[in-house]
Amino acid sequence: MKKTSIFAGAMLLALTLASCSDDYNDWAAPQTNPQEEAITISGFSAAAVPAIDLGTVSGDKVAVFSLNAGTLPEGYTLSKAQLELVPVDGKGQYTIATTLEGEAAVADLTEMVEAAFGKRPEMRVFDAKVVLNADCNGQSLRVNAGEVKLQLMPAASNYTVKYYIVGKMQGWDATNMSCALYPHDQFVYSYTTRYDDDANLKIWSEDTFGNWNLAYGCAAGADHFTEGDFVQNGGAIVCPEPGSYYTFTADFSTMHYTWTKCDDQNPATFTQMGLVGGMTGWADGADIVMTQTSPCNWYADLTLAEETELKFRADGAWDNNWGTEINVGETFYGTGTLGGKNIKVPAGNYAVYFNNITGQFVFVAK
């Protein structure tokens, strides 16, 4: 770092003394290595802007920083600017082009925040470095205008986030996504089963799965309450009566959960659950067998070479089969009824979840 600083200072001094004339041809390194470390020039500094809700921006650009400009070496003019960003508690690193006035395209910012955190409309934070380019007769100079905090919230959409239970039922495994919560709408999710053993659980979203600091848990610490609030990095959420059938419901619009005891504590159980349809020729004995991940909940990986229709059925027989008239390509979740109509599924690879108490199902495209 010391050598880099000495080099940067010497380079700036040389630029200042030699200005930018056509006779100066010896210094060629910067134009052949555009990613060399940006230097600091006195007077150039960036300032943060207030938090941005991308859903309320009316134009196609929005200010992401403001710039105080210093004095460049003689002959140099600013040509472009960019942000180099690292999300706080998110994933990836990003570069966003901006105008010299500090504006960035809303589309670029939206794509970045969704890639780093997902589409949930929450305020997200990025550490951002403002880098400017100055040019003169083919020579280029990168200027570090400082670092700012950039706060962005993606626009609300009809996108429904996938959430997963982590707990005893899947071995507290940070790689095991076999227990998906079943959506009712964009915000309300549930999971019905017999909560055995310690009956503890937490929740991960599809974008934070595996990060314990971002797992949702009880705001009051581990509990056996029938309802409560949940927060990221909270305590374990515990079923009020371990060993009993309950429906756990989480509302992500209010960050509140409830436990509801099932009236039927002896629901129908099956030896096997399978997927039957066009991909199996609707033939007996050809069902794609699902794995039981918790009492009355089932999981399978499914690959379809072409669009097909299918149903869930128990023990390879038509006595208990579930379906509903829905296209998974339009809505990836739903509730099947006994003897219901076929479910239409486009070609693709899916993680499939099914609950034989409620009839709820989820098809997560991979």
C-alpha cells in the first residue's frame, strides 16, 4: 500500500508539472491498465444522499451521490463516473455507471439490489466508493472521490418470496431446503405438521439461506408462546405443545407469527406420496416418489422435458389424489383438493413441496 501511495503521488505530480500536451508521450500505463488504483486529488469528495425508495422515483434516473469537484491537472476533464459497491449483509460486488452529476439508472439499481438481497421491499445498505475518470488526449486518470453509504429499497411487486423452515425436522442443516413454508399470498405463509422433539424452528428466505445472522426467530428469545413477533437473528420459535399437530403461520407484513392447534390430532397418514401425470404416462407403478420431510409433508425434485399436467396421489392409488386448476408458470403455489383437476406445469426443473393435511403445494423453479 505504501508503494502504491508513493506511485500515485509521483504520478499526480508528473501530471501537474507536465500538464497534458501532445508532446508528452512517455506516460502510457494508465490507458493500458484502466483498473489501476484510483488516486486522491484534493478537493474531490462525494457526499451521501438520503435513503431512496425506488418505487417512488418518477424518472429513469436518480441521484445516488453529490460531488464536490476539485482541480484536475491542466488539460484534464472529467469523462465519466461510477460506483463500486459492496452490499452490507448481502451478496456480491457491483459496479454501477453514473453521470458526473451523480445520477444512476433506476433499472441498474433495481437489478443490483435484487441480486444482492432479493425482491422483498426493505431498505438495503451498500458501501459505495465513488470513482471518476478524467481524460486528456488519450491519457486517463482514475480519481477516488471517497466512500458513501447508499440506502436503497426495491419497488414493491407481485413477487412472492420463498421461505424455508430450519429446525429439528431438517437437522438444523444450513444446506437443506426440504421444508418450504406454504404461501397464502405475498406475505402470509404457513406450515402444518406434528412438531416433534424440541419443536424449535427458525426461518430463512431464499436469499439469506445459510446465514444464521439473517435467520428469522422469536423477538423475545426462545419461547413456547402461541403468538409473537419475529426478527432476524432472533431466538428459536417453539411450538407450544411439542409432539402435537399445529399450524405455524408467519405474516411478513406485520412480522408476527401464530400457532394454531389442529382439531384433528390423528390425520390420515400414508406410506408413500407420489407425482403422477403426463411425465409418467399416468401409469400405475410409475409415480415419482416424494420424500416425507416431516409428518404429512413431502418433497421431491422434478424435471420436466415439456409442459405437462400432473397430480399428487398417495400410495400409488387414486383413492387419495389432489389437484387444482392452476398453471404453475403463473402461480407457483396453491391448494389442491381431493379429486381436484390437474395441475399444469411448464417444462423445467423444480423442487416440489406438498402437505397432505392442507393440500398446499409449492413448485420452486431451479
